[in-house]
Amino acid sequence: MSGIDPPEYRLQVTAGPNYNPSTHQLVPVNKDQTLRIENEHAIVSLCVRIQDYTGYPDDSPRTNPYFNHPLHRSDQYSISFAIVFKHPVNANALLFGNDFDRPIRDRLPPGFNAALRLVKWTIDPTLDGDAYADKPYLYSPAVASWNQFCIGEKVRKDDAVPRMSSNRVVEEGGEGSGVEVREQSGVPGGVNERRKYFQSEEARDGFVFEEGRVYWVDFGNPYLAFNDFSLRLPGFTINVLQYINKDNHSLRYVLKNRETGEVYLVVLFTLLLQGMDEAESMRKVAKEPHETNTNGNIGRFDWEPESSADDVE
């Protein structure tokens, strides 16, 4: 016996088309199941993988074949999705990152500012925000922060909505007509080159996400470990549990438009205290994930983008 007490908390992951938890579905972490998330702005196909996962749902696999892929053997988690915007979105307006409804300044650990500077210096120079505000936020331009970014095909009405399966690992590049779109837009082919290219506001302003085109995205890293709830940076290891309370026990990833305020996707990681009635009630707030049908289809597009000059032969 090791004498180590079992963890007091378990992780629950939910996702939805806006901030309201009542619109969220329970994410089937590490399962070969895709969530379809839709609002008036976009359709998203989502898959979340977490290494050494012990959270909800109870039957979640502990890991996923994703972590055997050469690109991801050191990663601790992944938020992967395909998104189809229903109207054009300028890349300079598209933000991805974390925000909070309540102040967290009293719960930030010693050395947080130093850790944040290290992240900006070594990982994401475009990271911006205010962790000490009444409503804290840490956002980056999405195209400069995503780990993998692939431009896909245009869709038509009645096309099948794409799935994010266990076998699908998003890789940098393009698919079909997306290869030409990427080249014509001047977006570099490599991950590091693309992220550096989009550090420029001018470059971001010159790229537009088309309505009706599929964009494949993967975001994750080796730094946030959910199996022991720790943040691991070079020279820093911060255990999260000692800094949470009943008001601050969630980490929220948001994909949103800084200019219009439109929200396209929210993924919420929540720590639930085991054995508490409150935790049980919170666990039941999220809807069960929509089931796929027997052929794995998660539905079809019931709308069609407006025709453009590019569509005319």
C-alpha cells in the first residue's frame, strides 16, 4: 500500500455552442464518438482526449490511440475539432483561449506571473490577457496558437457533417481544394512557420475563414496534466487542487470573435468533489452526448453557403 489517499476530485468535460452550461453535452472523453455542436454561427464536430483519464463518464477509456501518434506522444490532452463557419470570419478577429466569470487573483499560485512570462516567451508570443481582472481572460489569435491546422473542402447541403474519430489525427496542411486555398493565401506549410506567420496582425487580417469550408484543428500540449491536476512548465510545477474553491473549479476554453462577440465553441473542464451532493447534481446538468447512427454519421448539413464568384466555373 502506498498510503496515498485517493484524489478528492474527478474531472468532467462538457461542451456546447455558448457559455450557458444548460446547452452543453457531456463529452465522451477518449471514446470513438464525435459531438456535433451547432449554433447560428458555426457547426463543430468535437473530440476530446486526455491521457491517464479517470473522470466522468464512468466508462471513459483511460487513454486513446491518439497518444501513440508520433506528433502527440508527449501531449497530455487534445481538443480536436472540425468547424464549418456559416458566414465569413476574419482570422484577426478569431480568438481561442481561457476566460472566467469570476476573479481568480486571490487563487493564483506564487510564481504565476513568472510562469505566464515563460509561456509567452517559449510557447505562445501572441498570448494576451489579464488574469487579475474581475473577469479574467487569456486569449491568443486562434491561427497563431493552434497546434495543427488543416484547411479542408467546401461543403454542400446534404453533405455529411465530418466526424472526429479515434483514427483521425489532424495534421498541418490541406485537403482537396483546401491545399490550393492554403497556397494562394500564402499560409506556410509547417506548424512553426504557420504560427510565426500569423503572429503578424497584417497576416491575420489578410486571411478569411470562408463560410461553408471545413477547417480541421488540434490543440493540446504536454504542460497541463489532468491525471494529477498539475501545470508543468520548465522550472515550474503547480498543483492546481490547493488553489481551487467552490467558485473557481473550472477551466474554460472558448473560440470566439473579438469584434462581434460571437461564440462558436465552449469546452468546459470542471473538477467535481467526489461524494458531494452538489457534485452529483452538477454532473447531471450536462446533456448526454448525441448518439451517432449505425454508420457513424452525425447528421448532414441542412443549409448551404451563398454562392460566390469562386464557385462559378
